[in-house]
Amino acid sequence: MPTDVAGDRYFQPGIETMPRAELTKLQTERILSLVPYAYERSAFYHEVWDAAGVRPADIRDLDDFARLVPTITRDDIRAFRSRTGDPYAGLLCVDPSELTSITSSSGTTGEPEFFPELWDAQPPLPLASARDLWELGLRPGDRVLAPAGSFRGFFDSFYQMLGLVPVYADTWMGHWAEVLEVIKAYRPAYVQLMGPIIIELERLAATHDLREAFSCFKGASFAGQPLGRHQARMVREDWGLELFVYTSAGDTGTAWECREHDGYHLWEDTVLAEHLSADGNDPVSGDEVGELVATNLDDLAAPLIRYRSDDLVRMSGDVCGCGRTHSRMWVAGRKGDETVVRGRPVLVGDVWAAVESVPETADGLFQIIRPSREVEELRVRVGYEPSGDVGGLAERLAAAIGERVGVVPVVELETADEILARSTSVAKFPRVVKK
Amino acid sequence: MVAAAAALPRAPIAGIGRYHAGDQIVDFEIGWEETSRDTVWAREQLTRWGASRSGYALITAAMWQGPWVSPVLRACREIGITFGMADVFGWDSRRTATFARRLPLSLVFGLGRETAEALADSGELADLLGGVPAILAHADARPVLTAAGLRPGLIALLGPALALECPQRAGAHVNGAEWLVEETGDGLLLSTVAGRAHQARRVPLGITGSVVSGPCSCGSPDPRVRLG
């Protein structure tokens, strides 16, 4: 439980600083309980594990688990649902009538996937971030701005549980002139930001003192996409706002930066995080890029077990400067986002760096357009601010990208507003699109 | 984590909302006791629409609508109906479509214009929602929904008050124990009649409509508001 509100850094110190051996023991207990639970209740796991010749009794420790239990992918889940018509794709381990709620994935790569939830006091996704918001500095009595989106659930009761006061302002893009007035009136301590909102704020900076506006904030979270260098510098240095970036923990929850800002903490009492080669099942060393393969340790409704997240990460189990013992990861990209142009791999991050290097497109608003992963031509749609002279912009962008990735692209320019209108989620701006 | 949070002091108020009163924006504090009462009232309304433990509800709402929608979500939890969530933006209509396609929804709450138009544009609106027995929609979505042959009940945000039609669809009920809505030639006025953190006194809502005071055939004694 949270200890000294005035000075203590940890929300649950016993868990957050748990020695590695104890964490492993806890994970082992949970895995040994989870495996027979899922096998007996989930049609999907029963089928997949039967096909692999695995029985729960074969799993006696984490080594057995990693060696014998097959990994699964989102495509496997979609295929099961498509074949059986089961809306839960065979993952459900409880009777549907027992479910409290159903949220869903952002759906940037296809139809949203369901996350069936079973809970009493608070929904699992926001609840899992209690330690992270405590680390950010939020304390009872603080006011927080309500996030814009609701598809992962309403967060207000969670804030209330922490003693916080939600301020229900419309924080979706297009409303931030009004939000700045709300900030002035109520001096909130926290808000969740997204890339398009930062772009709107950048425009408002011409007429508003954002450093003064954000001086009441203990921090802001940022998610949905990697944070470009230009935006990060502007928010942190020009506006004086400490950003806490978070990302998905392989669809089992979220992983947040702490105040050290050195990687995303995976709460390993809730997730077993494996770090495997992207094209196989071999573990890779922490400083190599591998795929995050995640197992829910606290989800009795529809646990993901050895789920290949597509997230390419580096990972470390070293104790963080904050004193927490749970592993951290650093995201390198998405496995599915690599585009192969005439046999040459092109990574989103490399295109991003090139787009950011051109002053008129420093916000890094772009999309790679590809009908399939392997293409003959690299097409990049780039958003720019229409004010000022943009003569020769497409040519300069093509040159910058070509120099960076080794393939000169076809550049399609749109205004920032036009490209932002292509958003398909409050959580993510899609970087790779089919059209 | 819930146990850890239980040791924390509760905030003095449940939240701060904002409503439009004509061309004015009014901020209002939300107290804990009225949150409980609003939940009880929302539960009564949802029950009239047949919400039960055995069904599925889809709630489509924006977080800023929390002062009005959170009591509905709490009511869903109390009823035991499994609820899904979708955003209100047109581009998120595919989430509403996914829920409607995969689950036998018994209630859709909160449909707005953007979602309704996007589903209508896709040609799926009637197919997806035609079998849903209870649809509660905002006024701006109703023309699109009715054109598709659907019969939504009305949701109206009357300043800080929530108004909901019952299945009789004869005006949106307002909790008469909490609010007084008056009809004037210049539009509707709203006052609080219960002890709430925010007290309103004949606030012009900038909404035209009429107030029906007689009992509804659904059995509710609450007054009803008809917009327009």
C-alpha cells in the first residue's frame, strides 16, 4: 500500500522493489496456476496446446513453460474466431454472463480485438497504471484532466479511487484553446497527451504562454506512437512539461517510463515478458532487438498466453535507477511495420528521422502507403504546416528520406490538418497504411 | 492495488464538469452523494429498457461526458449487464460496428451523429442495429437513425442534468427529485431542487422544448422534456 504520501516514491514498495528471485517465484506460481486454468476453460488454448502435444502436467516450471507452450499471434486468434464464429475467439475462460465489461484494441491493423474484462472495484487497464501515476507524482487531492477517448474504458472512477478529482473537459484535438482556459482555472496536475494534440498546442504556443499554463503539472503521459525528437524537445524544454511515455505491454496492460525516463517498466507480477527472436522462439540477449512475447498473470477472463506482440524491443532486468526491480524495455519498432522496397528493408523509425530533419515537417507527421509489405516503390504521405514557403518541399523530403533509407520515395504532401483527419484512433496515429 | 488505494483519502468532490447554457459555459462541481443518487435513477431508466444481467450493452461516449454517462456505467455494473465501450468519433464507428456484429446487443447507449452517419454511409446501419431492442441516442443522431427505420429513445443533456426517454418514447424523463425544468417562451430553464454540490437557479439552457408534467405510462412520475 502507498506509504508516506509526502515522501515515498512507491505505491506498492513491497512489489515494486521485489527481489528478482521472489518475482520469479511469484511468476512461477501464477504460471503453474494459469496453465491448467486456461487449458480447462479456453477452447482456443485447448486446441492449440493439444496440437502441440502439450498437457498442463508437462509444465512444472518457467523453463518448461517457455520450452513447451506454443507462442500465439493475433492472426491465430483472428483465424480461430473466423472459423468458429466465437466473438471471444475461444479465449474466454468464464461464462460470458460473468464479464463486467469489454474493451477493445485500437484496431489500427484490422478490426478491433476484444479485451473481455472481469473486475470488481476498477477496470484492469487503468488500475494497472496506479503505480505509474504515483511515480509521476500524483497524490490525493490533485486534479486531473479527463482523457479524450473512452474505448479502453472510462478512467474517472479509477482517478477517484486514487483520491484525484477528474476535470471533465473535452481534451480531444480542436478543443485545446478552451482546455487552456480550464487549466488556468483549475490548475490540474496531469493530462494524457497524444501527437495530434501536441501539434495543436504548437500552434497555440504563438498566442498562449504554454510554459505558464503547464507550470501546475506534475507530468503528462504520452502514448500511441513513438515520440519524435522535435516534439519531445518542444514539450519538455520549451513548455517545461515532464512527459511520461508509455506503451502497450504486449496487449496485457501498459508499460510506463518512471522518472528516470530510461525504458518502460513492465509490471512483472502482472505479465511474464519474454524476449524472443522475431522469427523464432529462441531467447535473445537484452541488448539485442527481439520480440516481446507476453503472458497475462492476472487476467482470469481471457488471458493472453505467450502472445507474440509484434513489438520489437530491447529488454533489461537490471534494477532501474528508481530502485524498481521489474524489467524494462525499449521499443525499436513494430515487426509488421517493416516495408521491403525492391528487396531493401525500410523501417518506420528511419523514415521518421528523415522527415523530422526537414524544418517544415519537423512534427514527423507521415504515413508509409503500401498495399503490401513488399513493394516496388516507396510512397510516403507527409503532413506539413501550410504557413510559409513550402516550395521544393517534396523534393527535399524525398532527398532526405532517400539518403536515410537508401530508397528515394514518392512523396505526397498534405497539410497537417488533412493528414490528422486520417486518424483512426484516439490512441494511435497509423504510420503504415494501405492507401 | 485496490487495497493499496483504499488507504488513500477520498477527494472532497467526485469531479468537475462543464455544461453549455446558451452561449455560456458553466463549470459545476459534482458531489459524492448525488453521484450515488444519479446512479440509482439511471439504473431505473435502464431497467425500463430491459437491461438485465443476461444482456450486452454498448456505451458510446466521450470522457468529457462523464458527469452524465458515469452514472449510467455505474448502473450497468449494478445491473450486471456486460458493457462495451466505443468512442463517439465517426472514424471509430467501426468499433460500434464490431460490437454490433459480434455480440447480441440488447442496449446501445449514447449514439451520436458522427457514429450514426458513418454507419449509414457504410450501408450497415439498419443491419447492425435493427435487431437491438433498446437504442438511446442523442438528438443529432435521431434523423439518421429514424431514416434507417430505427426507433431510438432520446438522450438529452440539459445543462448538468441527464434526460432519458423510456420505451414509450414520449419525452425524455428528468429526475424530478433532483431537477426542475421550466418551459418558457425563451427556452427551457433548469433549477436544482435537491442538495447538490452545484446549485442552479433557473439557468437558461439555450434549448427550446416543452415540459410534460403528467405521469408517463411507463409508471415514472418524473416530468418529461420534448425538444424542439
